[in-house]
Amino acid sequence: MSGARSPGIVLAATFTSDGLGAAMARLLKGTGREVLAAPYGQVVEVLLDPGGVLLTHAGVNVVLLRVEDLVRGAADPWGDDGLLDELLSALSAAPTRSAATWLVALTPPSPGALAEPVAARWIDAATRRITDAVGPLPGVHLISLDDLADRYDVPETHDEYADRIAHLPYTDGYFDVLADRLVRMAATTWHRPRKVVVLDCDNTLWAGVCGEDGPRGVEIGPGRRAVQEFMRDQRAQGKLLCLCSRNEEADVRAVFAEHPDMVLTMRDITSHRIGWGPKARYLSELSEELGLALNSFVFVDDDAVECASVRAQLPEVAVVELTRDADAAPGQLAREAAFDQLTVTDEDRLRADWYGAEPERRALERSAADYEEFLTRCAIEVTMERLSDALLERAAQLTTRTTQFTLAGTPFTVPGLRQSLDGGGHGWMVRVRDVFGDYGTVGLVVAEADGDTLNVPVFLLSCRVLNRRVETRMLRLLSAEARALGCRTLRLPYRPTRRNAPARHFLQALSGRAIGADDAAGVVDVRTADWADACAEVSGR
């Protein structure tokens, strides 16, 4: 493995991990990212070393703990908490000293240890201590491995002989699936997660053709129910569920309404395209309707021809060609990287409900005399609150997911945001509500005072609230905060892109000069004393 410090993965484990690191490196081949290994048997030492691979790395740090290894070689192994105490102390402090994202996983204990009652009790207690200590840490994610072997059908997890002679506790097969799991979780920090799952119906949600078999004639056995349960869980994690089916709409609705074994309901479906048109066109229409880019879509269909057509016409869409083997389908979905999501925030959970209220908002807009009346009747409320540790996860998520209204487009990890705040920076989260419900925390401002100027490297807003003039209220509230800090100027750095047109238009209105997508990066200064006038000018839809 190379010693280069590219933003890849650093792996530290309480056991010999050479085979695991090699498997991870194979999965990363061609991505430009590397796997670096911490020295064997020195997890605590590298957690404490300010010049070591963990604390100097800006990518993803993976820490694997087999709890029994913490007492390996001890004279009184199941009564010695010394190394465990050191580990918890070092692990609790490390994220605040690093800009990396941390993944911590407890790997399976050996069958031999679990067979001893005293050892099993110690392992259980130590596991609870680690979970309780690590779970609340900002920027640290506990990765569950409980169902890993079953999900991937690994026949043997442990290698007792290799463990005894080389401290290599797991089989090659288990290391391979563990590598897949860890690399996929790391990749969620490098790529924006998918937000929309578009589902076929016939032979996907149920077996059979509803137009021919009737609403009660299609089959929904345990496998298809598990598929629907998986999708319901995806909705609970913040993904929007849509339908895209070659059928008559009445036939599809009849299955949802009448079949006794349906898990999903039409209330779970944000939107749909049911008819006889090309599915690629339907996906494009859904993208426009929802205001979400096609690269945030997952398309699930059993038909190989439909899947190939969508792949060819919409390469940015993640396509899952679902097996028609009902028993195998849930396992296939569980292994699909398109559904991976490292964190689920309160705002993720609100997303489906917010989109569910959009028809009411659109109806109000159609009935209003003009857009001014529509905004007035929406009674939009915008508030800013100080960025706290509890909000850091959502704040980091916004910096990686927001592409349309972001001035500089700078992504942050949770530790990176924490370092900015600890270094004298200021942060605020923006929350928006209207008469139809709560949009959640949809905006972020990060700033640092420099004399009488407040530099604002992060000023962003979710696409959910575009065209609501929220950005002008953000500027007004930020100007008040700047004045409280003794600053007379807001300095807004920007980096134009093809995607951030709404942000460029906002800056153009503030600066009075054109800013093109291909222009060089620059700054716009706004005098806080003129904030009301500046905001009044930014009033277009």
C-alpha cells in the first residue's frame, strides 16, 4: 500500500487486517483513492499520535474493534479494563483533532470467547461501553455488522487456526464482504446520496400483471412483502417513493387499495407516472416535477429491456434490475450500493411529508392573484439558530448535498465544521416553516470575523425552499448578526458552476454585475448598513 495521504481510507484494527486492506484496495482500484493501514496492534497509539495516519488524514478513518482483543495476553483478561479505558478516552478525543469522517465497527467475537460465560459477560459489557461512548460523538458513525454474514450468504465467518497463529480471526470470505460494506459506507461520504426511488409495479412490488390478473389476483408472498418493507424503510430514511409502471392507473390503484397483503399504500407514494409512454421520459418528468436532479434517482424494475433503455438514455440514474426470484429480491436490494446512506437526519425524515404537501402549495399558487399574494398566504417563517453539536451532522450533509443555491460549494465534514467553530468561526442553521408544515433545517451559514468584515465561506439553501425569498431573509438575519459582532461588511465568496444558477442570480442582484457559469471565482461585498436596501432588490421569483 502506498503511503500517500490522498483522501481515501485509513484502516486501524485490533487484529491483523492485511487481507481486509487488500480487499478494500481492490474495490477502490481506479477511483484514485487508496487504503492506508495503521501499524498492527497500535490502535490506541495512532489515535493519540498527532502526526499519525489517523489524525493527519482528511478522508475516512475506519476503526475495527474485536472487543476480546483488548485483553489479549492479559494475566487476568476478563477483569482488566485498562486498555478499554485508554481506547475510549483516545477515541472520544480523536474526532475533534481530525478533519476525517470516522467509521467505527465492532467485529464479531470468536466462538471460543462466547462459549465462556465470564468472557461473554465481559464482552457484552465492553460492547455496551463502546457503543454508549462512541454513539453520540459528532462525525463518528457506528457501523452495524450484525447481519453481514447472513446478508452476503457467507458460510464461515471465523478462522480459528489463523486467529491462533497470526491473529487473523476471519475467513477470506468474511473479509471480502466486510471490505465491501466498509468501502460502500466510506463512499457515501464522497458522493451525494440518492433521494428518489422510482418503482415499477408488475413483477416488482408484486408477482403478476395487475391489468390481467386483477387487484386480488397478483401474488404478494413473503419475498414481495419484504421488498415493500424495504422500500417503506427507505421512505422512513428520507427517500421519496414514486411509481413508474406500464399499466392503466386505475388497475394499479386497485391493487394498492384492495390487495390484503400490500405493505405500501398510495399515501407512501410521492408521485407517479402510470401509462404507456417511455419510462425514461417519465423519469425526466418526475425529476422536473420534484425539482430534483436525475443523479439523485434510483430506478427499480424487473424488465431487462426497460433497465437497458433507462441506462442508455439517462446514465446519471442508478438502475437496479430486480430479480424475478421473489425470495432473492430482498437480499439483492440489501446489497445494492444505490441505497446506502450513512446518516439519517430529522430533515431526511421530514422530506417525504414535505413533498406530500406540495400539491396544496401548488393549488394555493394557482388560486392566488399573483406571486406576492401566494407568498403572503404561505406565511413563510425563517429563523436562524446557532450551529450546535447536535446540528453538525445536518450541517455537513447540507454542504455535500446542496448544488443549486450554494455560493462557494465548499463541502465540510462534521469534524471540519467543528474545527472551524473551535477556531473562532460562527455558524447558523436556517429553519423554514409555512402554513402547510415544517421544511426543517434547510440552510447553513458559516462565517468568520476579520476586523470589521464578516467572511462568509458558506451561504447555502436547499432547493426545497427556492423561489420563496428565503435567501433575502437569511441575508437580513445575517446582517444583524454581523452588526452584533462589530462587522460592517459581509464578504460573500463565490465559485460559479453550471448547477448553481440560482445562487449566481442572487449574487448578480446584490452586486449589479453579471456572473456567468464559466466566470472565475470572486467575492461580493454587502454593507450591513444597506442590508434592507440590498434585500429589497433581490425580489424576483
